[in-house]
Amino acid sequence: LRSAYTEHHERSFPVSSTFYITTPIYYVNARPHLGHAYTTIVADSLRRFHTLLGEDTWFLTGTDEHGDKIVKAAEAAGQTPQEFVDGISGQFQALWPKLGIKHDQFIRTTDADHKARVQAFLQKVYDNGDIYFGEHGGHYCTGCERFYTEKELENGLCPQHLTKPDFIQEKNYFFRMSKYLPWLAGHIRENPDFIRPERYRNEVLSMIESGALEDLCISRPKTRLEWGIELPFDKDYVCYVWFDALLNYISALGWPDGDKYAAYWPGEHLVAKDILKPHGVFWPTMLKSAGVPLYKHLNVHGYWLIKDTKMSKSLGNVVEPIKMAEHYGLDAFRYFLLRDMQFGSDASFSEEALITRFNADLANDLGNLFSRVLSMNAKYFESKVPPMGELAEDDKALIELAENSRRNYVQLFGNIRFSQGLDALWDLVRALNKYVDSQAPWTLFKQGDTARLGTVIRLLLECMRKVALCLWPVMPGTAAALLEQLGQPLPASERFGVAPAGNVNAEEGVWECLATGSVIASASNLFPRLEIPEEMKEDKKAKQKKPAKEKEAKAAPASAPAEMSVPGVAEYADFQKLELRVGTILEAGRVPKADKLLCFKIDLGEAEPRQILSGIAEHFEPETLVGRQVCVVANLAPRKIRGLVSAGMILTAETPDGELTLLAPVGDVAPGSKIS
Ligand code: ME8
């Protein structure tokens, strides 16, 4: 049971008193998609995680509503810019609660308060002598809302949008960004995790070192663009949209004198790599010029790709997050996003990957654990929490593993390694399933060893509470439901918003949290396995199909040696007739009026699940078998038993004293895998 995971992460995660997290404020030129949902779900999970650490948290998101791009999109929609931005900003605001996102504040750059604070900031930088008026010519990409130098273009095209930028020559205001670049390079070198993961830190350093960065053009003449914030020192100009947008992170808090600014700044930013430059270069130099403390970390993630191509509005290959959440369940969708993307790298999105992850981690591991333990507790203790007795060596090892798993989870998650953090938590989930198998509560029950049985079940329940608590940041609804099943309900008002009672760092050594004797749930079925849709199966089958010739050769080897027929001995050809396959139990139930029979629905990788009856009812609780893998004789002639068709046989091993164990592969394999 000892954790395979190292015990290197002994120290607990450093807790400060406040935690402020932001997402990019999204452009309102099109509807929100999976990419926006990912960043915002990560921010929500981080906010919840830090709440669980006992910190006072603030979570800001919003919409970026000025600039050429918006004006063009509004024109195309036949609306005024204001009508247009109100509509799409409303869609973002309506989406977030549906994805379990509980932000504290939603900022719009068209808010009057934001505008006033941007003007105050501009005035401050202007008064410091860091803004000058000059003439400038450059290649302007409307998609990026920025000028490119000749050097930065690729074959004359914008490297992001692959479109030809407009060459614009005009008089404008400039921010003396280049003055601060040597200081910025020094700051990034001295603070290795200021921009993280490391590859993005290196990218920003090489941008600075390349010498291609110049002063930043921060205005647009009103003759060309009116939709923006007027410069406080020249009413003929509006502010460049990026200069305006970046300031949202402090204007929202009421910079320079707001209470929230005093309480929460400096904060943590979360962005994808597309906007590394404005956040890694423009923003810190702007802050430095105005004498405002820098953010704590810039946390940069990669792209969700669809078939190796970046998903984006302009490419028209977007995934609608709400459809995924509705179809697969919100928490499963959130879990998948955090588990399948290594933060910092790109990841491919596909429904097949989502289903595979769902079945492996949620149905087989987590769902199965809750289902089997709660139903055993119902059977053995009438659903009452049994007392914890004396601990055996196995129990102590499990406790140690659980403490390590939680510590690793906290450490990794807090350092934005979400996928690894969840995997560390699953070390415990998997160990608990193994502990059930190795302790065999059904045998203890048969032997009448109630004290030991109680300790085993109680330890499982206590560990399950810890798992549920740690899951709350990523799967808030599931965590609430699981805690409720364990008799630890959250007040309705706290289900999504406020963290459950407890603090993950204060969990060390807490081993008797449930109330002995209290009645808890008798069943749990939160994650029934998902079927892989036919079209995905067909695709897989086609890949797996062996050439007909090869198959025939295997079925009847031409050169097979002739064997003598001996009574009681299966000839090679007899054995070859058997088709043995691995199956996954989808359903299991008793057969009315048949004490010994269980009826199963088993996934053998075929279009329909197989119905198989087995005389093992005296040895197993059917609910505890759902999700388990078994070895099946798949080509047994179907026969009717008690009016039900049984098409196959489940293989078991019987010990000399009559105990049955199901035969199964050591690790999970694809249903239908051939046994040979
Ligand atoms: O850039 N994969 O807004 P935006 C992962 N308004 N994340 C993705 C993604 C993908 N395929 N596509 C988009 C802007 N994102 C500016 C920001 S902040 C002061 C101003 C996410 O609507 C990711 O967070 O283009 C990315 O950084 C952001 O959406 C860009 O959103």
C-alpha cells in the first residue's frame, strides 16, 4: 500500500492570508468557447483551493470591450458598439455560473469606474515623464490589436492570425517601455518563478534580449477610432486597447486607494501563451513606471488543440463548453480539463479522451470506491458509521499513504501542477480500492469479526472524506454530494460558494471526523460508466481489425501437430475453440427467486453489452462489482436460465475453503481484449 509517489513534498504549502486570482478579460467579438472556459475553470479551482487553505480569496474575470476589433464585429452585426458589447459580455456572465464558476467580480472595460482609473494611471505615467508624442509607422494587426515590426512578421503576415496587417503611419503617444527593459530582465532573472512554467520565462527573456522591443504606442487618434478611453492629456486621442485592458487587474480593486486594492494586490494572473508578451513585458513595465508593486506570478498555459490545430473563433473549430458540461456532467468536464492538460503544454481535446478519462478515474476508481464501501456499510452495519478499533499494520500504512497523498496534492496543486496534483490524490483513491480487496470485508463479515470489520470500513470512510474534501476545488458539486453521503452535508448556501468546513493543511492527523453511529448513505452511483459512441468504436475497430488471412492462420494452424485424444485432456484444438475476453461489469443485480444467481451486463467491446448469469450471489454484493473487470468465456453457446438468456461465463478462482475471487487483469485493459 505504500505510495508509489515520492515523499519529497513533506513541507506543507505556504499559506499567505490573501489570494487574488485573475483571468484575461475576454474580447467580446465572439461567443465564449472551451479555451476561455478552461482558463476560467482553472482560476475558479485555484480560488477554491486557496479558500480551502484558509485564505481570504478574490477572483476577478471580465470582458475587454474597446478597440478596432470590437467596432468591426459590431458593424458586421449591424449594432452599435455599446449594444454589441452588452450582448456578448452578457453571454460570458451567463455562462460562468453554469460551469460552476463563482467569481467575486466581473469587470467590463466600459465601466465608468474603470475608465476613470485608467485615466488616473495614464496621467501618473505622463506626469512621470514616461509618455511622449511622436510619429510612427507600423504594421497593425486588428486581430491582435497591436503593431508589428518588420522583423516580427512571418512572410509579411501576422504570425498569430496569418493575415496581412495594415501599414499605418500616424502621430501618436508612446510609453517609454524600452527604458524599463533592462530592469525587467533583471527582475525575471532574480525571481525565477515570476513567469511560470519556466519555458515562458525563457521566452520573455529572449524577447527582451532580442532587442526587437521598442517603446509602446499607447494611443489611437479619434479620427481613426473613437471606441476607447479618452487620454486625459489629449482629447483627440483614445487609449490603446491593451494599455486600457491590462489595467483592469488593479482598477477592479479600486487602485490607487480602494480597500480591495490594499487587501488583495499583488495578485496572480492566469493567461494562455497567446498573450504572454503584453502580460510578461508591457504590464510589468507599466506597473514599474507608475510605482505600483508587480504581480506575484504570471501563470501561463498552452492551447487546447482540436486535431492538432489551435481552437479559435477565427478558425471556426470551437468546442462549446456548455454542451460538454451538459452531456458529460459539469464536474466530470472540469476534472477532465484539469487532469488531461499538463499546465504549460498544449493538449488535444476529444470526446473520446474525455470518456476514457471518465471511465478510468471517475467510474472505475472514485465511483466504484464510494459505491462498494457504502453498500458494504449498509449491509454490515445498517449504514451506521462503525467505531474505529485498534489499528493493524496495514491500516497504519494506509494512513501514511493518505497523509502523503494529501500533502503531495496540496503541494502540486498550489504550484499550478494540477494534473500531477490530481494524480497524487488518485494514489489514495486507487490504494483504497486495493485496501478493500486485500482486507476482504466480506470474509471478515463471514468470520463474524465485527470489530476488525468495523475498523476497516471506518478507515475507508475517513479516507473517503479526505478525498471528497480535496476534490472540492475541481469538482465542487461532486465533493458536496460525496460529503453529504458521508453524513457531512454542506449548508445549501455553501454548496458552491464557500469551502466546506475544514482546511486541507489542518487535515494532518485528523482521523476520526465522522460521527460514530450516525447513519450515512447506503449507496452511491455518481459516475455510471459511459458508453463510447458507435462512431468512435467503429473507428477503433477498423484500426484493430487484423487481415483475414492472419486470422485464419491463427484459428487453424496448418502445421498443427496431430494430438492424441486422451480422456479428460483438452486437446489443443479444443482449447482453441474457447474465446476468452476481458469485460467490464456495467450492471449487476440479483435474479428474483434465485438465491445463487447474479445477472450481469458486461461490456465486451461489442455494440451491445452482454447479459451473463453467474451462480456467485452468495459470494458477492452485486453493487460492489460494478466497474470491475472480469475474464469471460465469450463464445459459450447462449442458454436460458430462469427465463433469462445468459451469453457467456464469468471466470472465478475458488480457494480450498470455498471463497471465490473474480479473475481480472492486473491493470485495466480495453473491454473486449482477448485472453490467450
Ligand atoms: O486576448 N486554448 O482576449 P481573448 C486555451 N482581451 N486557452 C484559450 C484558447 C485555447 N485554444 N483560446 C483562448 C484577449 N483561450 C484579451 C485579453 S487581458 C488584459 C486581455 C483563452 O478573448 C486563454 O486564456 O482573445 C487566452 O489567453 C485567452 O482565452 C484569450 O482571450
